[in-house]
Amino acid sequence: MDSGEILAIYASWSRNILIAMKFIRMVLDRCFNKPLIIVDRGSWYRWALDRLGLKYQYQRFGLRNVVERFFRYLKQRTERFYNNINSWRINSIEDYASTIAITRNLHIIIKN
């Protein structure tokens, strides 16, 4: 998707292959074609993508920075309201991040 929209958000307490596969499947449910996925050093994503037969590209800089910028923005927003977010509940974190993503996607759609 070239529009820059956020396709999926998933919060977890750990990073591993099973969680990566679950997240990738969530993303694929929202895609019409098999996308080229940009990954960083997280080996769990590369293994999961290989298992699912998807193309991926390893990048430390470049396109991946779009994702990093969103997380920086999300962290800035969260720091302002951290007392209001129950970080002990994964659902609270996902709900908050999803709200930010929806708002950002609407802004992109209206802008275009």
C-alpha cells in the first residue's frame, strides 16, 4: 500500500516467531496482493515471512524509517498521556495505538 496508511497494530509482551506470524497474517488480511515487506534486524520476522512464502527486503534505513517515524510519533503522544493509559493491559495499549492510527489514516485520506 503506497498511501502510507497503517494496516495493523498489535501489542505483545514479547517478540518471537509466533507473534510475528500472527501479526503478518493480520496485515495480509488487509492486503489484496502479497506485498513486499521491509524488515529490520528482527530475525523472527524474516523466519515468519519465509514460512509464509512472502517476499521481504532487509533495510536498516530508508523505507523502514516511515514505520520508525510513526512509532516516534506514537511515543510522543503516549508520553503526554502516560498516566491515563493502563500499560499493564495490552488491550489498553492496542486501543490507544489504534485510535492514533485511525486518526492518522483519516488525515492521509482527507489530505489526498
